[in-house]
Amino acid sequence: MDFKVPSEWDYKNVYCFILAGGKSTRLGFDKASARIGDESLIELVIRKISPLFENIAVITRKDSQIPDMGYKVLYDLMPGSGSLGGIYTGLVRSPSYFNFFFSCDMPFIEPEFIKSMLDEPKNYDILLPRSGKNFEPLHAIYAKGCLPVVRQLLASGVLRIIDLFSKVNVKYIEESQWKKFDKNGKMFHNINTPDDLKLAQEQCLRK
């Protein structure tokens, strides 16, 4: 059984998943292992978020080359289903009702903003930041209550996370709120190309 009613534990303990199963075709190699300073990209992300979560797991494909960091690694239950498939895997495997999902390629995430999201009243199926029509679905909290809809979408061949939003209770963190933590939205920047990686490396070195 992969669905349960949230308990008091679930409201206090949000499980954390990092999605690292993408093919990284534009970058040319597995982005999780890309180097930012002395760390791989995924190591940098985990270092930033680990003080906030009791439980962290990485979701990836079976042929991924992510480094061994001592954290639980889960393999996609529905390979080839993109990020929505990764969310499905996490929701099925998680012992918690509420689950924070991150992409592995966001080196500038802000722990204080993440903490503020964790402190939001848990009266939603999804909690995520947005700016106008731009959403951040891989910097978001998903409840297990989303599972039936996610399963239905995947069974229908629908892989866009955004198609989930109209079918569940979504609570948005608006730009006016998240800009208090990062006025330029840098924390949502992804590493998709060699130029993105080079820029991130240069910015980290300037710190």
C-alpha cells in the first residue's frame, strides 16, 4: 500500500528526494557528477540541504554515474518517464506523507528559503514557488495524496509535471515572498549546458 493518511510525524518530518536521473544530453555527461569547486554538483546540493532533513535519498536511473555519498539511492520505478516518474518513485517509496523534491542541478539553492517552505502550514497537496506563469516544480513539496493522479497521468503517457497542478490542491509561494530570500531568483538556476556549468563555477569561485 503506497498511500496513508498523514500522521503527526509527517507534519514535522518531511522526507527529501533529489532527482538525478536525467540524461544530461545538452551538458554531454551526467550533470550530477559535474564539478563545482571541490565538489560534485550533487554533493554541493546535499551539503546545503542536509542540515534541514533527517532523511535524504537520491532517485536516479540504473546506469547513472553519480558518486557514492553514503545516502540511500533509489532507481526509477518507471524509467523514461522524466521528472514526473521520479516524483512517482519518491512518493511510492517514501515512508512520509510530505516529501520535498529537488533537482540535482541547482547549485544556488537557499537553505533559509527551504526552511521557510518547511514551516508553511501543511494544508496542500503541492507547495511550490512561482513567478507569473513560471513554476519551480523541482523545488517543491509533494504530498502522497498526489499519487493517484500522478499514476493516472503516467498511465496516460502524460509526463509534464504542470499537468498535475489543476488536479490537486496547489499552494503557491509567490515572487513577492521568495524574493525576500533571493531577489534575483538565482536559487532556481539549473545547470543544463557547458556554459551554465562554467558560469556556476565562476560564481562559486568569486564567493
